[in-house]
Amino acid sequence: MAIEIGNNLNNLEKKQNKFIGIKMPFGKSDGAEGYFSSHTLTSDSIKEDLILLLNTNRGERLMQPTMGINLNEFLFENMTEDSINIIKSELIDMLGIWMPFIKIHNLEILTDDSLDSNKLLLNIQFIIQSSPGKLESIQINVQDGGY
């Protein structure tokens, strides 16, 4: 949910000291947010958390072996409607476990000829359940050797 700041200066000063999540990659803060730079909007923090979750492979996270989705497995596969449905199903299941506060509005996986054969492009539109009137989106390019 985005923080709404009104025209009232006192309201603005109160909102400036609210920091939500650390920005990735780590960067040193120049302000009052602490040692690391942080997000000031919940929606920005959730977008970054979603990107990090999708870039995590299963078994990579210590003490949470089921966290993540292995998108790299699909890079050199023949992309059929079945494999795209498998990716969508795994992604929706994973989000239901690790980020149940968002609802997927639209999930698009592109693998057409305009992309290299070893790339996937995910377009995800979602709604944060605490602010249902606001549609958010992210785009992730998965490729061989990294994201």
C-alpha cells in the first residue's frame, strides 16, 4: 500500500520517518533511515521482495529449502503451453505460501522468437490486498547465467 501524503506539513514530517524494508542491492544510507538505504513505500518494498523471491532457487535459502522457484530449469526447454502452465502454477503456489497478501491479476510469460531461446520474460500484474484499488506490476527477465 502506498503511503498517501497530504498537504499538511505536520503529516509530511510524520511520514518521512517511516522506512519499510532494505533496498537491494545494499547501499549506504545518507539519511535517518539507518545504515542501509530503505524503502519509504510499502508497494516498492513488496515489488522488491517479489523480484527477490522469483530470483531465488529452491534449496538456496538456508533453513527454508522450499522457498523459491527454479526458473533457470526452463531456459533451455522447448516452451510449450504445458511448460508455461507449469511455470504459472508453480509461481502462483509459491506466492500463496510466501506472499499471501498479494493477488495475481495477470501473469504473462513471453518466450517468442523476438527473445533469445535461453530467455524468459515474466510480466506480473498484482494487487496488494490491503489496497485493492491499486494495480502494481513488475517485469523480470530470466536469462542464462543470471537475472
